Amino acid sequence: MGPWTNYASASPNSSRECGTFRCDFDLPAQERELARVRQEAEAPTLWDDQADAQRVMKAVARLESLIETWSTLESGSQDLQTLLELAAEADEAERAEVVAEIEAELATLQARFDALELSLTLGGPYDVRNALLSVHAGAGGTEAQDWAEMLLRMYLRWTEQHGFTSEILAISSGEEAGVKSVDLKISGDYAYGMLRSERGVHRLVRMSPFDSSHSRHTSFALVEVMPEAEVHDNTIVVNPDDLRVDTFRASGHGGQNVQKNDT
């Protein structure tokens, strides 16, 4: 036995996590879903609706990536097991080379495993969508508005660090500093899933830079996060049978139209 045997327990294929992971990742179901969206993508009228076509093609790309990543993990884990067996049988001169190859293969597999685990953790019906995020300063005037702007900068920096794109849809600046409210659109796969837990009231306690006495202030800001809606059909059909029309007549004194016209 040698130190290289520790790599066996680190392999995504042999770890305890993988047993649970296999249950979470239903490969046949993913393949059926991919076949379904591919059939949608082959429809001759697909590009009549640009927005819907982009939705379908994005779904195809996402499912293909998931299935390819899983297949790579399966084959890579088997290769890793083979390398471990070779390391156990190799002499000292060859073992160092095999161990270096094991380390490189393990790092690649672990990165793919982490990415797939994240995508399955964010498995909500809207998690994969873009996010619409709003920040509203609470009561407290300039203090709260400055806190809202701090949150805005934080989300913009987070967006950049994670490879997403951000767009400020609307912003209302404060009189002295900060912002009263701001609406953001953050685009990228799983943007909503990664941001949805941010919703709620955020609180900041600090020595105020806007108070000459530097007393302690508590500031509040409300953060709202929603998934971007996907419009599959721009044509809205209203069935007249689903409508109820109520008419009323004016009451009271005066007017030649009283009790004559329905409105």
C-alpha cells in the first residue's frame, strides 16, 4: 500500500456522494427530455417566433452539456480506477509518473463533478432562468439609500465574478447619496437559482459617515428577486365565454342621462 491509494477515496466514482448523486441524476429522464426538445427544435416553424426558438435551442444546449458531463464523469472515473491499479502494480520509477497522471485526471473530474452537482442542486423549475433583482432603500433617508447602493455594487461585482451579464433597467438616485431603488436584470444560466435566496430585508449596523456625531445607525433595504418570464406564445386569445360583463346605471339627482345609459 502507498500514499497513492488515498486517491481512490477522492474519486467522484467511488465517493459516498456519488451514490446519492446517481439517484439525483436520472440519466434516462434527461435523455428523454433532450429528445423532446430536439423534436421541438426540428419543427419547420421554430424560427417564426424568435424568443421561443432561442428558448428551445438554449434548452437543447443545456441538456446536451449535462449528459455529456455525466458521460465524461463515468468514463473518467473508470480510467481513474485503472490508473490506481497501475500505480499499485508499478515500480517506484513508474509510480511517480502514474501518480502525476492520477492527480491531473482527478482535478479535471472534480471540477466537472462540482459543476454538475451545482446544476442539479439548482433544480427548481425556474432556477436556470435569468434573474430580475430589485433593491429598495428602507426607512432612514440617506443612510438607507447609501446601504442600498452598497448592495447594488455588491451584486454587480458578484455578477462580473461569476461570468454573468448585468443590465440596470431602472434606477432612482438619492438626494445626497446612494439610491432609492434600482432594478437589475442578471443574465446567465442559473442566475435566478443562485440569487433567489437573496430576497428579503437586508440590515446594516454601522457608525454613520453622514452623522457628525458618528453615532450608530441601523439601515434596512429590501431585495426582491424574480425569474425572468419566458413568453412561449405572443398571441393571447381571449374566449368570450370566459368574460363576465356587468352594467350599471347612474343613481342620484340630476342629469339627463340618469337611468337611461348603461355603463
